[in-house]
Amino acid sequence: MAKTPKESLTILTDIVLPGESNPLGNLFGGELLARMDRACSIAARRHSHSIVVTASVNHVAFNNAIPVGSVVTIEAKISRAFKSSMEIYVDVWIEDRESQVRSKVNEGIYTFVAVDKSGKPITVPQLEPETKLEKDRYEGALRRKQLSLILSGKMNPADADELRALFVG
């Protein structure tokens, strides 16, 4: 039975402490990656109801620094489910200390695979996006997967119909 992205929505909110910062007083990139990975892991588990493992970090954009003392909110949800793998899109927000206005500072795309207790991949529910953003991310996920397969030598570029459609009218 198909699920919606909101069923996997995971929101983690935390504060950046001095011990998590670099010499410039900003959150270490590795610390942010770990937080993003945890949120994506929970989203993937919520979608699949199984053990999940990180297969890849497909994209991370460190667009803005996150200063010590910032309240950081990480929002992750499934953007597309394939056979056993799931693409998870994660957005990173911070709150302005005075106005408490939220602004998006970073984002990432992770891939997780659902596995059984012996570590063998298992089938996951399909995804039915609802909002325009969810539909856009859903459509983009297949192109991102095809590009990844081409770059890893697991797919012939001539077989990448979704990617070819971008360039051939």
C-alpha cells in the first residue's frame, strides 16, 4: 500500500553548542551531516517499517554557516521510493535569535535501503506525493537515480530515458 511523504516526516530541533563548532564559531560540517543522517534514517524507517542503512549521501549544500547558539531544525521526508531504496530530501533551517524567523540554510539528499535482519534488501512501500514540492522532488528523484547509476557504471546512458528527455525535445 502506497504512503505519502508526510507519513515519514521527521523533524529534529536542537541548539548548536560551542563543542560542536569550528574555530570560526560555526557548526562543524560533519556534525551537521550526522544530524541530517539521523533525521533521514528515522524518515526511512517510518516509511519502510524496517531496518534501514545509509546507501549514499547524494547531495549536500552548505549554503550558509550555522553559528553557535543557533536553533537548528532539520526536516526530512521521503521524496521517492524505489524497490528497496528510498531517496530522502532533508532541509535545514535556523531561527533568527531576535525575530525567531526561520530561514533555510542547507539541504541534502540521502539514499537509504531497507534491509531484513540478515542485511538483505527488502521491498518498500511506494510513495504518492501530494504537494507541488513533493511532486517536483518525486519526479527529480528518478533523474538523480539514473545519473548516479550512469556515473557508477551501472547504467548505460542510452537507457536513461528520464535524463535524455531533459535534453531531447
